[in-house]
Amino acid sequence: MTIIHLLRHGEHMLLGRVLAGRMPGVGLSPQGRVQIEACADRLAGERIEAIYSSPMQRTRETAEIVGQRLHLPVRLCEGVVELDFGDWTGMTFDMVRNDPRWEGWRDARAIARIPGGETMREVQHRAVGALIDLCAAHPGGPVVVVSHGDVIRSVLLFALGMPLDLYGRLEVGVASLNTIQIEPARLRVLRVNERPR
């Protein structure tokens, strides 16, 4: 059995204004650092065995804050990298919503592909596969995995046996902890959107 704490990165300066996606150079805001320090304090009592992070700057900075508090190194995990937003990367949310292809993506996440980017099914496949690999490496856990809202939602939907089209029913806020337990024969969701402050 392995406990995995899926931690969404803290707030960044483009949050809510621009679809940052895989843009380089998007780090945590001062408020984001405060948010993650609270998460690190919350995780300090969990006897964390390892910390993994998406390679994006905002997730690496998040993981480093947690790692400093827990005295653990941060390892990168490509499988939990941000969703590839393709042509929409760097656009404002109003610009994306005005793209006629947005409705297909909004309404059919299970099958729609972002122009020049990924499908949610591809994201879910790589993220769940990465977590299964981490379970093999850390059979006792617990482990912290720092990732992104869309990636974490895709994992939670898989664990809950819910279709990807119900994506919008789960809230995964910035600096939230979402905890799953993986056993050889079952998955359990222990916590969703816990936001220590």
C-alpha cells in the first residue's frame, strides 16, 4: 500500500489571467510561497519518504519549499507534467473561450484534443502510469507528488471511477492536497482539495 499526496503548485502571477500551460519562466508568486509553506507544515507530520515534481518551474519551486521543510531532495517526474495546451498556451482565458474549438474541449474532455496539444485521456494515462511506477519504487510510502490541476483531476477521476467528462465536478485549488491510497487490488481517495492555511 502506498499513500500519495498529490499537491497542486501554489499561486503564480499569471493565475486566472493567462493559460500558462507549459510556458517557461512561470514561478510562484509571494502569496504562492506562503500557501506552500502552510502545506509543507501540514505534511511535516506525515513521515514522507520521497518528493517528486513535475519539471515546470512553479511545481519545482513548490516541491523545493516542501523538500526544505521535510529535509528531502526533490526528484523530477515527467509523467505528471502539465497538460500540453498546444495552440492555447499563453493566451488569455477570454481568447481561449472565443476559439470555436473551445466548446468541443469543454464538453467532451474524454475525446477532444486541444489544438496542437493533448487529450485528457493521454494526460490521465501518463499520470496514472507514473504513479503506479512510484508505488513500485515506494511500496510503503507516503510520497508527495507536486503537479498541476488538470493532471491531479485526471488521476482523481480515474481513482473514483468517474468519466473524464465529469472533470468540472472536482475542485483542485492551488496549493491543495489530494490524497490517494494505492493497493495491489484497489484505489481509494482519502482527501480532495484540502487547503491548509
